[in-house]
Amino acid sequence: MYKLKCLNCLLGGAIGDALGAPVEFLPLDEIIEKFGPQGLTDYAPSYHRLGAITDDTQMTLFTANGLLSSYVQKDLKDFVSIARTTKLAYKHWLYTQEHPYSQDLPAGINLKGPLSNAADLYHRRAPGRTCISALKSDSSLTSNDSAINDRKGCGGVMRIAPVGLLVTIYDAFQTGVEIAAITHGHPSGQLPAGVLAAVIRYLYEGLELPKALNQAITRLKTYKAHEETLNALNLAIKLACDRSVTPIKAISLIGQGWVAEEALAISIYCALNAKDFRQGVLMAVNHDGDSDSTGAIAGNVLGLIYGLDSAPSNWLENLELREVISELAEDLCDAPNWKINAQLAQPYPDDDLAWRKYL
């Protein structure tokens, strides 16, 4: 059951990302003019193929890889910071955005795991300028300080779902905040990531979305400068309860999703308002604004709530890097059961050595 939840969450996010990719920079009236009165209802060509992912899914995969590296190493060393291993993973992602694929990587980004040799990740898919500039300007791999900027774009929240799939219910919120802070210095660029990580964890543990939201919001209120994030979430919840307001109007009232609190709130609105996965992700991409990010976040949440049964078969069949996404999802689920032992020569069965790829 838990493995299926992990798969549905990460694959669901990637599907939402791929659906939103071709309309990310289009206003809604142009989407309707191009695709018809229902807007986008299926994959459309983007980056020279159907089902292409963007930087949202790329960075989500590197988040998962960094988390798994930290999870393995913490049992083999005295202390390993999740923020440090995740920052190291993001440095590798930055390299993929600026260089062609090569097995010979420069010192400092020797990432382990299934992404280390994933040549298909070496594509630039409209990466967020804040993520690029923050990672370029920060030469440290050990500092846990927040990025030195005041940015609150959605690049911190759209990549955070793996935190909720691996980190405990007690630590998911703070870990989400710390990982978003690697690139985004504004509280409203960090706190939505904490909320999403906590919501994902609560859903993973079996809570329904309204209760998961209430728990995450309670935690949110303990942080300074939480008002923007709280107000956006409260508006999303209010609009989801008001059936006289159409989804198109409701999303326009929340915003366009370019900043983190709006991207989270739009996605939560769609998850609260949808009857199944397909309806929710299509709602999340058909609007003015950052369609791939809202599609990705909504897809993560909706995948956990509804699974992917309502998704057309071609959405999975044509999804770029589906095998890599699935491998990381399965590892996030299996990691708590790995028998991690520093004595590598000890004759464990092969399936108990899965963790070694992240060492």
C-alpha cells in the first residue's frame, strides 16, 4: 500500500508537470483558443515530445536523491545534514542545466543513486532563475544558512513532495522549510514547502485532506512571518467550500502561482474541489500562470488521495523518465526497512543492499 502511495504521489506530480508544460506561459484565453472550450485535456507537444517533464520534476527527483543519500549516511556517520546532501544533489542538477551529459563529473557533485548516470536529465526545461542564481552564488556544501535573497517564487515548494514520503511526521514541516531555504530566502518562499511536506506526510499516514491541512496549518502558525501563506490557504479553503464560484474564477482570485503561497493554495484548492485525479490536475493547469508548477503540486496531492486510476493510460505510458521516477518512489518507500550496516563485506542478500547506491 505504501509503495503504491509513493508511486502515485511522484508519478502524479510528474503527470501534472507534463500536462502544464506546454501552457505554462499562456494566458487562459489563449489556452482555450488553442485547445477548445474545455482547455487542455491531454498531453500536448512540449520540448519536442509528448509527456515531457520540466525543471519541477527534475528538482523533485534530485530532492528525493538527496534525501535518500542523507538517510543512508546518517546510519554510517555521526551526523549528516539533510540540507547538505540535498544541496549537493541540487548542485548536480545545476550541472545538468549547463553541461552536456558526461560520466566524468567535476569534484563536489559526485552524486550517488539512480540520477548519477541519467543522461536524459541533461535538458534545460525553463529552470527557475532563483534556483539557478542561488545555487550558482552559494559555493558552500556545508552551510545550512538560508539563501541570501528575498525571493518567494514557487521553486522552493514545487520540488518538496519527497520530504513528506520519507521524513517523519514530526520533522517533515521543518525539513521542507530548510530544503526550500537552500534557494529561497523569503519566509513565504519557505513556509509553503513546509506546509506541503507536512500535508503529504499526513496523507501518506492515512489522514483525509481537510484534517491534514488543519494539522499543517496549526504548525504553520508557530512560525514567524506566516501570514501570507496562511491567508492564501484560508482563501483556497473558503473558495473550495463555495460552489457558486467556478474553478476558473476561484483560481484567478487566488493568483497565478508564480509565488510559492499562491502555487500551493491553487493546488490545494484543486485537490479539495476535484472528484478524481484527472479532473483535479486538469483544473490545476488550465489557468493564467505557472501551470506546470500548480499541476505538479496538485498531482502530488491528488495522486495520494485518489491514485491514478482516472488518468488516461497514455499519461503514464508517454511520461518522460517514468522508470527513474518509479525507482526513486519505490526507494523512498523501502528506505525505512533497509538493513543499513557499515560492514559492507557482511553477506546480506542482494535486496538488502539497495541502500548502497546512495552511499
